[in-house]
Amino acid sequence: MSLIVQKYGGSSVADAESVKRVARRIVDTKKAGHQVVVVVSAMGDTTDELLDLAEQVSPLPPARELDMLLTAGERISMAVLAMAIHDLGAEARSYTGSQAGLITDSAHGAARIIDVTPGRIQEALDSGAIPIVAGFQGVAQDTKDITTLGRGGSDTTAVALAAALNAEVCEIYTDVDGVFSADPRVVPAARQVPQITYEEMLELAAVGAKVLHLRCVEYARRFDLPIHVRSSFSDRTGTLVLSPEAIQAAIAEGTAMEQPIISGVAADVNDAKITVVSVPDQPGRAASIFRTLADANINLDMIVQNVSLASTGRTDVTFTCPQGSAAAAMQALDAKRDQIGYEDLLVDDQVAKVSLVGAGMRSHPGVSATFFDALAEAGINVEMISTSEIRISVVTRVDDAKKAVQALHTAFGLDADGEAVVYAGTGR
Amino acid sequence: MSLIVQKYGGSSVADAESVKRVARRIVDTKKAGHQVVVVVSAMGDTTDELLDLAEQVSPLPPARELDMLLTAGERISMAVLAMAIHDLGAEARSYTGSQAGLITDSAHGAARIIDVTPGRIQEALDSGAIPIVAGFQGVAQDTKDITTLGRGGSDTTAVALAAALNAEVCEIYTDVDGVFSADPRVVPAARQVPQITYEEMLELAAVGAKVLHLRCVEYARRFDLPIHVRSSFSDRTGTLVLSPEAIQAAIAEGTAMEQPIISGVAADVNDAKITVVSVPDQPGRAASIFRTLADANINLDMIVQNVSLASTGRTDVTFTCPQGSAAAAMQALDAKRDQIGYEDLLVDDQVAKVSLVGAGMRSHPGVSATFFDALAEAGINVEMISTSEIRISVVTRVDDAKKAVQALHTAFGLDADGEAVVYAGTGR
């Protein structure tokens, strides 16, 4: 009997009717002969409503208490879901993150899972019950305080539990049919991707595709655990997130189609671009910029340093960071102005990061050329460039983001009515 | 430094503004030099809203899951209250019932506290913080499942914690100024009772006065812990619930007024009266009635058996029980009709139980006479009578309840403009 972990997001359990529909799906899975462990997020807008309430009481609530507050959301959804399953004649028992053994560090609001001890979940399974586990939450190993894993953390809960329980697959249910080659609201011709590697999914998550949480994919990759992203509103097969080896094996078996070179195109409009103008081009100056930002807990994304002009001995350092961190970054750099020795600080939040992701680009050197040709033909100016082995990202004006994504989607043959560029699936 | 446990009910923390007001009061208590532990109920109508949600999903939800669901209510209020206190510059930390060491049996929905191990609360106090504890909830010793103590259970949480922490007093904050000699909505001249014994408070709680939960008073009596019932909307002194000895000591010291013979009058309109008609007057027949009801978990209140008529050898047995249990009681008795041998079953929910409570009636034999005279003068028919050492209760038509309470309140001089009958406070 195989074990399946199913994770349902807030939109899948938004109201009593949705909860009943999800309960039916869970019971059907069990009746089909599987063991099922369910991870559930807070219902609909509950988390936002709780954040609103906190804001009414305190402009800057302590993180420990915010975690205590927010975890009430999953407590409600998991209990109600267990009731709905019970009402269908199956036995379900709800467990908090703490009860399910989700042990984390004590970084409230963004805790990391450091151990999973699902003894009570295994007992529930052994007794024939369906355990319903609160997503997004855990308990700190040292303080025993309740923690949350940050937005989207329920995906990570599901994958971590699936790994600890040796599940066959972790099904992530959402309100779309899976991972798409681009945001269908931007590119109506976007196609659903049948399978994708962990690495590609990581790159897509990092560049703004919101289907899966970054940490959840990292976790799945570490344990080589298959993720199946699918819709809770249909029975269609969604997108499988797998290791390259598993994908090759599936292609060899004929159970998967060949992989296209490019998996998807994404745009992220939530970054700000900050330029530190005219920094002395001396050893240690750039380092002091990044030390300052690290001390202020700013997550940097792209970083570019201009070629220094011999005439001035000075250079500009430009980086991107989340818009929400931009003010803190400016403040931190301003406080170290004399030490760093720059002349000016510029911030620009009218930028977008447009990215192309595909494991196939490793072995296809023409990808970059096609990429920049497509943007040039669409008349889009590129302000920064950053690449990884399987990703190309550029910063453009925010107003150009949509046009850029559409141009790239078409150029790489990703449009549903076009022909995707595929590779033979022989190498990685 | 004295330790005070303060309990705030749902009406005291109904919205963000109320939460801030309560936070101010807590911080003021701390600033006045006390250690403070706070127990809080769910905000306003949260519990009812959660019950509504459960009902939408399942007509008969499992008790374990209902407890999991309902405990989300205090989780929200305690976290928000901790935030509000933090915002005033004091340190507060919220704790679930489980974290605070409220160990119960596993009777979901009506769990009993079997141990209190407030190690984390004591640590928080030692570090100078204000612990905020979720009322109404605990953790089952054997199953480790989350339990609730039943409606009004937050009072019990507060008293149990106060006893375990050796607090000086347990302050129960509510939306009225304390315990009144009658419901002020029924008797506008009702006066606030400055002090009352545990026994009187128990009797009042049992007969429908809703100020304090029965179990909470039992707990306080067992540990001889003073309770101070007062309003969270004013700074007035409320009602002290104490042992008779403590009251006598206070009167001797001149810090308390003399005790009136009668503390209060109450009416309870939530009972139903059931009559088992024409039961053979043989040994064991009445016992089989009560065994049947006990097996069906029906809580009986008053029981009356008519004098048997020699001509028929049969008798009628009448009892009262909560209206919510009447259908189950009828069903259980119906199933045993042949065994008990009765002729008919009558149910009547148009009844009220009107009660007079006062420790002084022990030593004042004239109380009963005044009681029945007052009802007779008011033209009220008495259907059943039951008495304890410090209480007289009668069943009347529900339409007569208000008139009965008013008549008794006046007859015993309890009206605020009248003169209460007092005793010297020398004996018990």
C-alpha cells in the first residue's frame, strides 16, 4: 500500500463547500487503496484577516506572538477538514505542526525545519486513520515556542513530512492545473508543463513563478521526492517535479514526453534596483557594501559592478532586492556612507526581472542569442543581466515585462499552438 | 510582590479597542508592583462563529476535532493581547493551555483538570514577563490530544492556575460590576453583593446565575482561593468570593460589611419538567428510572415523587433536567417502558426554577415562611420544591418567573432602596 501526502492550499479550502469537496477527494484516494496524509493551509483569506487584526492592535507585533496568532488559521482548517472527512464515514485526526513533529529553529516567521519526528502521524496511519496536519507551522527545538515557516510554508511541511514518512509522492493541490510555461494571465497561449526537474523548478520559484515555494523544492530535491502539482478543482494530471534521472527514465519507458529545452518564462515585478554611485574602486569597498546589507538582513538578488573608469578610479555597484527591503537597504547604506565612500544612492522600483528557465540550455549554446534577439526585436532595453547554468535573467522597465515574457515565450516555441523546442533526452 | 491572576472574558476582548483597554489595565496592575498572569477567553463571538463553521461541514462533528477547532479562538485572543501589551512597552508571552501545563482527562468538550504544571508560566514570571494563557483548554494526559473544559471553562483555568501558582487572588473580569442579588434586567433595584461565600456562589451558579462557572467556584473553594468578580469596564471593586471564615475575619477587621441572610434570588428558565406517570410503587422501580437516565448521561436537577395512592399502588415521579436533554431523556425512558412499567410520560418546558440563596438561612428558620408567603401573595403557583441547607428552589410556570424573583427580592429586603436583612456574622 503506497503512501501519498496531499497538500491543499487556502484556495482549495476557502469555504465549507470547498472543504467538503477536498474531503471527498481525500476519501476517494484512501478508497483507491492508498494511505493518505493531508497537509492543509489556512482557509481562504484567514491569514490576511489575522494579520489585519494584529495590525489593529500593534504596528510592530513581536514575531513570537504573530506566529502564535497565524497558526490559529491552520488549526481551524485542519479541524474542519477532519470533521468533513468524518462526515463521509472515514476516520480523520488533525495534528498541529508541533504534534506532527515538525521541529524547527526559532526564527519566528521564517523558521527552518531541522527535524521531522512524525511518530503520532505514523501511529494514526497504522490505526487506519487519515492524519490531517497543519501546514506552515512547527515548534522550536530550543524554546518550545510555536513557529511558522513563512508564506508558502505549507508546501514545505508537506514535502518534509512526505520525506520523513517515505511517501511515494507529495501531491500539491492548488487552483491551477500545474506548472505553466508562463503566467497564463500574461501569455494566454502558455502551456502546462508535464514534467520539470527540481533545478528548473527552483529557478522558476526564485524568479517569481508562484506555484511552488522555493524551500519546498529544495527539500524535495534533497530527498529525491517526487512532487505532483495539480488542481483540486479537476482530476487532470498536473506537473511532476522530478530528478533529471527520473525524467529520463520516464521518457525511456515512454511514460513521459521528451523535455523541451526551455521549461518556462517568468517575470518578477517585486524587486527594486539600487545603485551605489561612484564607489572608490579599491579592495574591500564592494565587500563593505555587501557586509552592510547582510547585517541588515537584506536578501540580494542580482548584482552588477560597472567597469571602473581609469580616469576616476571609481565604479558603480547596482543590485536588486525585494521592494519591501529597499528602504531598509537604503537606510543601512546611508549609515555607512563615509566608510564605503560612495557619492550617491539611487533607488528604482519601476523594474522587472524577466527570466527564461530550462535545463536544456546547458547543452544548447544558441539559447542566449535567441533570448537577446527576441528582446531586441521587441524593442526592450536590458538594464542588468544575470545567468545561471539553466537560467537567463534580465532587468527591464516594469512596463516592458509583459511584452518581454510574450516575446520570449513565442521565440522559444512555447506557445500552445506552436512547436516547443525539444531535446532528445539523451544527456542531462 | 503579590501574584494576581486576571481572567478576561470574551466580552472584555471583543475587538481591537477592547483588547487595548484590557492591555492597559494589565500593564497598570504590573506597574502597581504586582506579578500578573492573564487568562483570556476567545474574542467576542468567535466561539459561536467557529461552531457555525463546524455545523456547515458536519452535523455531528467528532468531539476531538471540535475541541481542536474551538481552541483556535483563545489562540487568537491571547496572541493579540500579548501584542497589545508589547505595544505598551511591557513584555508579554502567550501560552496555550497545553504549554501552560493544564493537564486534563480526555473527555472532549467537558474535560476536567487533573493536574496543573505551570513550569513555563513560572519561568516567564521569573523573567519579568506577563504570561497570557489561553482559557478553556488543556491537553489530555493519556492521549496528548487538545481538550476543552466546556462553556465558561476559562474561569476554571484562571482559578486552577491561581491555585497552582499560589496567587493572592484570582480576578474574574466580566461586563458587569460583580455578583448581584438578582438579575438587574429582571429586578432593576438589584444590588451588588460585596462578598459572598463559595457555597452561596455554588448554589447561585447551579440555579442559573451566570456570573461564575460552577467548577471554577468548586476549585476555588477546594484551594480556599479568593475570587474577585469585577467589571473590565470600570475600576470599581466588585464581589469577593471567599470562605465563611475569611468573610468573618474581614467583618471583624471592619474591612467588610455584615453579611445579609440572603445573598440573592435567581431564575433558571432552561430546564424542562418530565413526569413519569403511574409507576408501580414497588422497590426498584424508581431506581430503574434513574439508572436509565444516568446511562443516557442526563443530569437531573429536582426530583419529586408523589405520595402513592393506596387504592392503585401507583405513584408519579417528576424530575427536571436541562431542556437540551429532555428529548434524550424521553427517548431513554420510552425504551425502558415495559421494564419500568409506567403508564405515560409527560414533558413540559414552560417551567422556571426560582431560587433563593443565602448562607444565613441555616440559622434563620423563618426564611421558608417568608419565601412561600411572598409567592402566595404574588399569586404564583408552586409546582415542585427542593431545598438545600442554604437554598430554596421552586418550579413555577415560566411566565411567573419574573414576578416571583421580584416578589422575593422585595420580601427579603434586597432592593437597593430597601434594607437588607443582615445577621450579626458571629456564627456560620
